Amino acid sequence: MRRLGLWLALLTLGAAGAEKYSGPVPPKPDLPYLLHADNLIETESAEARQQKRKNDDVYIMTGASSPARTPLAEPILLMRSEKIMPQDLELYRLEVRGGNRESVFPQNKRNWPRSFRLVVTRLDERLYRLEVSENLGLENGEYLLTPRGSNQAFCFTVY
């Protein structure tokens, strides 16, 4: 009898932890969306232009600021995955120079810009939540999410 009670308690705990996600779902696949309460804001999607400068690879985004904006220092993004694996996304800060946003990657990999930590949580079969995991959050500025080894870019501004 005691075993039956323990077994039922474990089943109840398992069922409570398996709640189905009921929040907003991104309408387009493979595009991260900023989550603001129950509203989704599409990140700016573009191809970063690659340029060689001396011993550096520079990735340039047109325009001084992204139209996708968030006031949150620790933004949460949702993504419905079809081709892009959210675990492959890296987050970098962009510097504004000459009216464009850019990130410099020196040939010496020790001096590469720091990629911010992302926590990826699976919410549903192909739905993922991406959370910036920094102690003090992100500073105000321009940011870029990119799949590792790709020039595809998803940009947003923290203000």
C-alpha cells in the first residue's frame, strides 16, 4: 500500500512538470522574436556583409540601429525552429561606426569579441526559448544573433 502511494505521488509530480506551453508562438520559422509579455517583436533579419581590413574580418550590418527594440537588459527570445538549431546561435554586441553596425573578428582568435551566454529551453516540439544569461544583463546598444559559421544575422537594440 505504501508503494502504491509513493508511485501515485511520483506520477502526480511528473504530470505537474509536463505542462503544455500556452504562450505566444512565432508566426515565422527560423526567426527569433523578442518576447514582451504576450507580444512578439520580430528581430531584424539580414545577411551580414563580410569585409577584410588588415588582419581582421569585419561583419557589417547596414544602418546605425535595429528597428527591433527592447528595454529589457535580459531579453527573452522565442524561436520556432525548422532549419536553424537554436543551440547554434551566438550573441554578439555590435559597435556603431560610420552609420553602420559592425563586429570585428581579428585573425588572432584570442582577441575575438566575447559571445554572450544563452540558455536555450525547449518549450514544445520545435519551439524554443532563448534567454540571455549574463550577471548584469546587457548594456544598452546593438546586438546580433547569428548561427555559428553563418553570415545570417538577427539584430535587436537594447535601450
